Amino acid sequence: SPDLKGLLREVKCDGLEVLTSHQPADLTYKPYTVSVHLPYSTDWIAAWEGRAYEMTDYYSKYYMYGKDRDGVVQTVRDMISYATPLEPAHGVIHACNISIPDIHRRKYSDDPKAVLRKFCEMMNEAVSGFPGGEPPFKLVFENLWWPGLRLHDNSDYQLLEDHIEFENWGICLDTGHLMNTLPNVNTQQEAIDAVLKISSGSSPALRDTISAMHFQYSASAEYRSSFEEREYEGGSASEFLKGVYHHITTLDQHLPFSDPRCKDIVDIIKPDLLIQELPGHGHDPMIDFRQQRALLD
């Protein structure tokens, strides 16, 4: 709409990263789309390894990408295909997995590197079904605090480089997710210091591969060390997951930067696309966007 075009121009934003789903994308947003964020699945490895949770076909697609290995591959191919008509510069996909019984615990049972290797295996099989064995747009893998891509050092990048079999891929560094993996991050200033230290020590090859950045901060160390753990005791996995959303949003804060030093992170990494991933937390997200965007001029 003219209003959206005008708003994007006013706030110095090139366009949107559109969150897509398990159905054809709404082409209404194509004129404003720069990139897409593909659907996330909580515990796809459960289906991949033949130990899927009991749930409906609908919920299994969202929480496990399907009910078995073939289903996972088909779901990932479909969600890439559904987003293709938007002609995005890239599509973000979370490179992680959390075992459902671990989701409300402090310690996770899966080894991050083992998860990342399985992620590479899954992505290779899914992408092999596209013409020439390449995805129709660049796929960028996003770090989380759950097992998988962490980006504490160069080793995760090297694992991806060694195991991903197609060419058109990159990394999306989510600054808040990286902060969620670090101890003693209780303030915005501590969060910036920690990410600057890691970014400064990263290899040129890793920095070159980070083509996108989800930009915001999370300083939830106190909550992460004090929340009451909850056990999954069987029964409906989908109902259990519905009950942990508040925990996830409290841990992963997605707050707007107010410290001008945040720009130093961008200057070190130099991503092709910088995405201000700010949900607003009950108020107009444009308030947060304007605050953070003003620090980058």
C-alpha cells in the first residue's frame, strides 16, 4: 500500500523480512519483500530419527517438520518452494533442534555439534531435490541458544563449510540469540561487550559468510539462572509446548539497542542485510525500530 511504502521510506528501511508458513506465500507483500524467514520446527530430529511424538498431522509439521524422515525432507522442500515467488535475497532457517523434554530446562541433552551435523544432512537431502542441487534462493542458517549453530568461535562455520554440499548458503547472526548463550549478560552494555569480543575474534572467512544479521539484544542471564524448570511427563507434546511460550519470550527478549556502541558490531561483521527484529512487546514495534535505526546513521 502507499502507506507502507511511505512508512518504509520515512524510517530508512529498504523493505521487509517476511515470515512465511507451510502454505503458498501471500504475494501482496512481494513489492516490499527483501528476504524471508522460513518456518521453524522445535524437534525435527525426533521425526528424522524415527521417534516422532504423537500429535496431529497439522502440529507435527510445525513442531517436527513431519512424522518421519521423508516427511521432514518434503516439508523443508515445500516451505522453500512456497517462498520462492517472493523472490527473496535470502531465506533464514534456524540451524538448531531442541528435544521437547529439554525445552524448559537449563541444560540440554543434545550435543550442539552433533545437531549441526544432522542439520547439514537434512538440508543436503532437502536441497538435492531442486534443479541442479541448488536452492532457488540463498539459504542462511541462523544461530540459536538451543543445540545447533552457536557461533561462539569459528568451529561451527568450519563444520558447515565441511558438510553443506550446495553452494548457495550463508549465515544469519542473531545478536540476541548469541547473547542468550553467554553467562553474566545482565545489561545491554555487557551484551554488547560480549558480542564485540566474539565478533572481533572471528575469522575473515566466517565474517564473509555472515550475509545477514538479526539485530537486537537480550540480557536475560538472571532469568536463565533462576527460572523454575518444568518436566515433560508424557501426554500431549503440542499442549506442553503451548505452555512454554512465556518462558521462551522471557529468555529471548528482542529488545532495541539504545547504546550507540551497538553499531560497532555491525561495522565488524558488515552483513549484506541488517534486519531489525523487534516485536514491540505490547507496544508499537515502530517505536523500537526508530530508536534502534537512529543509532546506525
